Amino acid sequence: MAEIEDFHVESSLFLHRNCLYTSVRTAAMSQIMQSAGGILSQKLLK
């Protein structure tokens, strides 16, 4: 039973870390897109 418990904890930790990584990457991507969009619009306006 203990082995199954450990496996469950490990897999849920892995999933949580994966989720965290994905959300961080998504946030970083949106930041980059926003700043790139800002630079582009500034160039277009000038």
C-alpha cells in the first residue's frame, strides 16, 4: 500500500509542477507578446 501512496504523491506533485510550468510559460509568452505589440504599435504610429 505504501508504494501506491508514494506513487500517487509523486504523480500529483509532477502534475502540479507541470501545471505551474505551463502557467508560468504562458504568462511569460503573454508578457513578450504585449511588449512586442507595444513596440510594433509605436513604430506604426511614428
